[in-house]
Amino acid sequence: MAKQSPKTAKAIKTPPITLVTAVLFLAVITLAVVNLRIVSSLRGTQTRVNQMETVLNDLQSQAVTSQPAIDVSDNTIAFPEMRIKLPYNNITKTLRYTTDGEMLRVGSSLITDHKIRQLGCSELVRVSLKGGPVYSPWEEQAGSVTLADGRELHLYAAKAFANDQASSKECADEVWIKIKPGQVAEAFKEAQSY
């Protein structure tokens, strides 16, 4: 067997340190980048989960609706949480609502189209004791009513709206066929306190 020179023996036995270091450095950098992508993806996923949970909670709260009480003695319907009455007629007998005690969100049993869930067309009128500006481009001020007990009801009717980001025009074209937000707002202009 031929004798190797000390230089050749050393080169064969020990891999170059710079090559090993470079490979390890690249592996660490690659793992760090992959880890950052995973963490970023998880944060984005958690944000989307939180947003979906908020939407679901809103939908659940809107799904619990009440029907106004009918008072046959004076032919009215009552919203007891806000202590107001409306005349009983073809429009008001279909009303359904949710409330927090200071605001009513009013819809109608005549709106049964499946698109109400997709488009958010179920709210026809918002009735508030606080007043203030409209909440969104999908509603407009529809007037106010001063009650006999001094409280003031502020009425906001839903409206068809379209821009480059969203649209509620389909609500008007496809869902608000049997009853319109303006009709419900007009009914609330006859509100009385009790």
C-alpha cells in the first residue's frame, strides 16, 4: 500500500470546516424561514377564526327574534321592552324584532327568501332612543317621533346601496318585494308610548 503524504491524509480525514458550516447555516436559515411562515400562517388563521366567531355570534343574536304582542282591546301591537305600540295592520302584523331595550332591529315574517342570510337583508328598520348618525351606507334616516312621555324614537330605514366593495341592491331587487323598509318606517311614525 502506498504511503500517503500527511497533507493528503489530513484532507481526506477532515471535511472542510467552511463547507460544513455553510450547510448548517443554510439549514438553520431554512428552518427559521419555514418556522416564520408557519407562525404567520397560524396567526392569520387565528385572526380568521376570531372574525368568523364574531360573525356567528352576531348571526345567533339576530336569529333570536320576538314577535310584538297583539293587544286586541285597542287593535295595536306592542313592543314591551321599549313600551311602545303601533296600530295593528297588514304591515305591522308581520313584524319581528330583536332589542337591547334602547334599540329595536325590525324585520318581517314576509321576508323568507334564502338570500336574507347571504346578503343580510332581514333588517328593514332600526328604531333607536339615542339617535345619532346612520350606522352604515345600507341605512338612511327615516325620521323621528316624539312620544307622549317625552321620549324620541329615531328611525333608520334600510336602503339599497352599491359601491365597488359591497352591495345591498339585491335586497331591494330580490328580497324586499312583499314589504319595503319605507313601509315599516312609516308604520313606526304612528308609534305611541304606554
